[in-house]
Amino acid sequence: MDVSFIAVQLLSGLTMATLLFLVASGLTLIFGVGNVFNFAHGSFYMLGAYLAYQTVSAWHGNFWVAALVAAIGAGILGMMAEFLFLRRIYGRAEEGGFQILLTYSFILVIDDLVKMIWGTEYKSLLRPAGFQGSITAAGVTMPTYNLAIIGIGLLIAVLAWWILARTRPGRVARATALDREMLGAMGVNVPRTMTLVFGIATALGGFAGALAAPLRSVTPGAGIEVIIDSLIVVVIGGMGHFWGAWLGALLLGEVNSFAVAIVPEWASVVSYVVMVLCLIFKPEGLFAPRQVRKA
Amino acid sequence: MERDTDLKQAVLWLVVFAAFALVPVATASKYHLLLAAHILLWGLFAVAFNMLWGVTGMLSFGQALYFGLGAYSVGLMVKHVGPGWFLPGLGLGLVCSVILSLAVGLLIIRVSGVFFTVLTLAFGQLAWQITFRWYHFTGGDDGVQGIIPPGILGNGLVYYYFILILVALAIWLMHRLSQSPMGVLLRCVRQNPSRVPFLGQSVRFSQLRIYVVSSFFAALAGSLMAGADNSIHTDMLYWTTSGEVILMSVLGGIGQFFGPFIGAGVLIVLQDVMGAKTEYWPLMIGIVMMVMVLLLPRGLVGEFQALRVRLKSLVASR
Amino acid sequence: MECILKLDGLEKAFGGLRVTASVSFSVKEGELSAIIGPNGAGKTTLFNQITGHLLPDRGKITFVGEDITGLSPQQIVKRGMGRAFQITSIFPEETVLENVRMACLSRRDEALSYFRPVHRFKEATDQAFAILESLGLHQQADRPAFELAHGDQKLLDIGMALGLEPKLLLLDEPTAGMSPDERQLTRDLIRRMWKEFNLTLIFIEHDMDTVFGIAQTVRVLQLGALLAEGTPDQIRSNPQVITAYLGEDLA
Ligand SMILES: Nc1ncnc2c1ncn2[C@@H]1O[C@H](COP(=O)(O)OP(=O)(O)OP(=O)(O)O)[C@@H](O)[C@H]1O
Ligand SMILES: [Mg+2]
């Protein structure tokens, strides 16, 4: 194993980590702020990929416009899903289970609708103009598009950090996380906030889907693969912890990238092994702060 | 009063059992016999699943793991050792399901709620991945075909009655469990877990116990399914299988012991009627799930009972 | 009389907040005593440590001659300690009878039986019914617990603790949220239970009529520390207690 091999794998792991982070951060955001577990989050990722494909191939749009369309489209659909369906079960006894089932039904419906509209064959997207080549530095060759993804991911992470730590809505969201009643008591319009947060989260998912489209082919099954990966990220990072999602994505992305290079057959199993190890040693999430144990 | 419901239950039992026993008399079609066998086995699977969710409040999205484990124990035994090894495979599957569910259970009962669900899903998918990739051992995506039960069980009719008796026995055992002190304890764990330790009982161990029991019966259903279908496939381990068994429970009603069994029957018949016509089966069950969750959360049996209670009180108030 | 419960220098802090500040006292067997103190004094937290729900940072808890510090709630319950909660804690969908029967079954080590239907456990059922009778809840035995009035739910919570046949019973604000009439009834009931079941009983209470009406010993907690301990008369005339806590009420 030489240095450039390691460097290439590290960078490609970072690309994967960034995409994972974008998806998982949406998942963890809705859970952290709204206490809603959106099982269908991966389906919004997939929708984003298809919307980007549609914009570029059928409407001849620019890729970056397409990514924006994907984010906005997934966001609007996410808000509709929350507004029309999810909010009907808030506060119901055993809400947690029913949330999972309702969002599970979203998966089934969205996946089939996508199949109806776009068919089952693979779709692919070209990398955007200006990002089709690669650059070589210190003997390491890297596609510029991957570097762009890493850059965008960093930008969004910094932006999210700034919103959460430095702005009032961000601080309110953190302080009252998991507590809708408390939010209400603070004079926040809870239903509207929930819809909005849901929209932001699904937009993040859709955006990630669009960014990933040129790297992976776009298929109706994409949502399920992604949701399971991001679930692992979230389990590793600790559900509802923003930075946990980031670190979890990094760990999983890197492990996966090396696994793909070294044991390609079993790469997808390796993710689970990482998760199981984490569970054995720290079940509340590797990066979650220690909590008071319940009896 | 309690004795009275005992009797009613027993009668209901006999009627359902007799109805399934009479299926081969009513129809000579092999296809209908297989349909009835599917209802029995999925019904068993769903009832076992509901001991976890409806009774104890643990929503597992990974019971397909044990269903598949049972099926693959039988299938791989037949494939690698020989056709006569059907029954030992069945036994092995049951033993493995207990060992595996104990190990996995110990890991995952440490978390609750959504986390529990996520972890069950992850372990289920892990098993699916391994089965899918390990081609030369499991047959990968091709599965295993030609699993014929040995000896007299090879006869479809005999095998049907074999299933009927085992399923009836298994469901009866679980019914006894649900009526027993431990059944009450499990319901208590769902309703108010923080009170349970102060009655001198352990929440975690109660959860672990029922996780193992539920997984055991899921494995039984899976292994019998291998013989009924004469084949196994990785789909049995896939997460949509876990999803389907959840849907059956919601459809029938998770608050009633027999709800999931009825749900299984309804869904399988529906699949039989619609499946041939629509390629959009997932869309269908997605919509069914949505309707149940939003409008009929108590399930068909639960809503029916609620309706009956309402009507009764309406009549009484006249 | 023997000492049944002994606390030695118990300490507990949540973050920087010291909620139990080197609390030591011992409770004699058969005693009926009260713990009082202003809101947030750490009374419930003290119960939580005694019952094993919370682990004290420091100190030792001895129950019937055995060190129970660090044992789990279930282990402590098995050694004969029962508890009812400040915020009523019952099994809402189960019937009233089932709630108490679960406790009786647990006491008899029958809670894990998995084959015989629960109503065939004759002794536990009879015992549960007897407890309901002495609490005056027997007529509602077949109703789901969530349908009960608030006061009755509190009684049911106590009934569950009684089903464990505890040596020591801890009640956290048994009359909270009750009407004056209900309070009077509950007060009489607590004293009757205490005698009928041969209990050592400690209750936390804000209602002074209840405290001074039935307790043999009163302990005062303030800011996590034990401020005073004595007979109701001693406490009533303790100048520290008067200024610190009873002030407006009695001074
Ligand atoms: N799990 C916990 N984590 C952090 N702080 C806690 C916790 N439990 C209690 N506290 C704090 O400890 C202090 C004492 O609480 P405790 O419930 O013991 O008071 P109390 O004397 O029972 O009051 P009350 O009369 O209102 O019931 C309070 O300030 C409370 O906010
Ligand atoms: Mg208190």
C-alpha cells in the first residue's frame, strides 16, 4: 500500500462522507428538533436525484440549477407530506411506532410513483461543465467534481453550525429540541416550525441526491440503500446530534472507501460491522454525550 | 365472567381451526391449498411479531431475520447435506433462532423506541446482505429450489395438515402466554415501563424474553414456509418482509391477539386478487398502510369491536 | 425496636446542584414518619436513591441490616420495599384489579409464569381483591385504571405497593391534588394501612394537617440537607424549622 493509494481512498471516502452527512444531517435535524423519525428520508434523496436528472436531460437545465430544483422540489414535497399526513398523528398514543409506519408508507408510495414516472431503468447524469476533469497534486489524482462536493459539504456544515450556534432560531431549536410543548410555550408557532424544519431536512436530502447523481446511477432502489447507510451514520453518531452525524458520516465514509478498495465483495457488510462494534461499546451513539440512564 | 370469555375463546378457536382443516375438502385446487398454507404461516409470523409490538411495545423492523433464518436452515440443510435433512434443518433453525435472538437481543434491548426499530432493521439487513453475497453457500439471489419435505410429508395434503397442527399449537401456546401473568407483565412493560422495576420485575429481561419467543416462532413460520413453497429466496430476509408482517398486524389490529392473523388473511387474499392485475403492489400496500395509520389505527378487528361497543351502548341507551 | 432503614452521609448532585447534602438518619421498624420540606428540597430525589432508581454519589443505605447501595430497584423491591409515586404511576389500560394483582403475583414469584391464565392464580387474585376492598376500590375492580378519578388512581398506586407486602412503604405526597375531604379519608386510610399491614411507613407530604395528624416522627429537608428530626411537637416548636420553612403557616 503506497501513500498515493491511501490518499486517493481518503479523498474518495471524504466524498462519500460528505454525501452521507448531507442526508443524515437532514434525518437527524427532524429528529432532534421535531422528534419525528422520517423513515422515508432516503426517498426524498432519490426524488432529488430524479428531479435533477429531469431538469438536466429533459429541460436542458444547468446542473447547478438542477441541484437547486432538486432541493426545492424535495423540500416542498417534504413539507406537503408533513402538512397533509404526519401532523395528523402528533400526540397520538404510541406515536413513535406510527411515525415509522406512516413514513414507511411514504417510501412505498414514492418509490412506486418514481417507477411510474421515470421507469425502472438506470438513469445517469453527466458531471457539470467545468468539473469533468481531474487535478493532480503531489502524485494524487482526484476528480474535480469530488472536490467540489467536499467543498459544498463543508460550506453547508459551516452554515448549519452558524445557524445552530449563532442565530436565535438556531438556539431556540437546540434549547427546545424534542419538546413541542416547550416550543409552544415560548411563543413559537409549532405547527409551522415543524413543517418548515421538515422542508429544510428533505431539501437537504434532495440536494444530496442531486449531487450524488453524477457519481452513482439513479435508480428507484437508491432511497433504501441511502436510508440504511444514513441510519447507520445516525446510530454511530447518536440520533439527534448534529456533529455526531458529521463524525459518523466521516467514519463510515472512510471505512467504506477502504473496504471497497480492499474487499469489494463485502464492502456493504463492513458498514454493519462498524455499527455493531459501536453498539457493543457505546449503544447510545459513539459521539453522543453521556446521558442519565433510565431504570 | 372471566370463565365466560374462556369458553367463547375456545369455541372461536375450534371454528377457525375447523375451517382451515376443511379447506382441502372444499377445494381440490393445489393453488388454494397453498394460499391457505400461506395464510396460516404468515398468520403465525404476524401473531408472533405482535407479541413484540402490540403487546410489549417493541416495534421490530427486522423480524424477517428470524423468518429467513428458519427458512435457510431448512433450505441449506437440504441443499448441502441431503433431502432427508428437512426436519433436522427445521430443528436447527429453531435452535439458531434462540441463540441468535439472545445475542442480538442483548445488544439492542439497551435502547428503546425508534432506536430499537432502527437497530432491528440494521441487523435484518446485515443478515440479508450476507445471504445475498455469500453466493456459493446460500445461492445468493437465486435462492434454493426443490426443497421437498421428506417421506410422507412430501404429499401436499399431509404437509398442509402438518402445518395446520404446528401453527395451531404455536398460536395456542402464544395465546396462553398472552393470558398468563407474563403476558400481563409484557403489557405493563409497554404501558408504563418505569413502574415495572418497582414491582420487582425487570423491563429488560421481559423484553429479551419476548424477543426470543417472538423470534422463535418467526423462525418456525419461515422453516415451514420453505417446505410449503419448496423454495427459499433472499427476499424472505429482506426488510420489506418485515414491513409486510407489520402491515398485517396494523391491518388486523395490534390491540387484539388474533388481529394480526386476520390481517395476514386479508392481505394475502388481497394480494392474490390484486397481485395478478397490478404491478404496483408496493403502492397499494403503501396506501393501505397510510389509511390504516391515519384513519383506522385500531385495525379492522379493533375498529369492528369499537363499533360493536358503540352500537351496544346506543341500543342500551334507548 | 430495630432500625429498618439507615442512611449514612448520602450525597447526590445534578451537575452543580447539590440535591442531597450528607443526609443521615435511621428509621425504626414499625414507625410512621413524614418527610417535609419546601418544593425542590430533594425529597423525591431521596426516595429515588433509597429505592435504587438513582445511584447516590456517596454514602450508604442499609435496609434490614443489608447494604443495598447500588442495587437495582427490582432487587430492592424483592427485599421488601414498596413505593408509590408523586406523579401517579399505574398501568392505565389494565383493569384496577390487574394492576394490583400484578404486584401480588410479583411478590409470590408468579409474575413470570407463562402458561396458566392469570385469573386462575387464586391466591394472588384474592389478595389483590382484599387490598382493593380495604382501599375502597373493589367496586371498580373491573374498570380500566385510566377511567378512575385522580384520587382513586393515587390510591391504586398505593394499592400496587401494598400488593408487594412490603416491610417498608414509601409514599410520595399521597394526598397531592386531592380535595380536603379526600385528604381526610386518605389520611385515615394511611394510618389504617400502617396498622393493618404492619408496615414501616415514610411519607412525603406538603399538607401539614396530614403530617402533624398522623406522623410519629417528622424529618425536615431543606436544600438537600436534613434540617431537623423529631416528634411533631418538637418540630412544631423548633425555631429553625419555623423560620426556614413553616414560617407563615405556624409562626
Ligand atoms: N433527574 C434530574 N436531573 C436534574 N435535576 C433534577 C433531577 N431530578 C430532580 N432534579 C432537581 O433536583 C431538585 C430536587 O428535586 P426533587 O424532585 O427531589 O424535589 P422535591 O423535594 O421532591 O420537590 P417537590 O416538593 O416539588 O416534589 C430540583 O431542583 C429538581 O429540579
Ligand atoms: Mg417531589
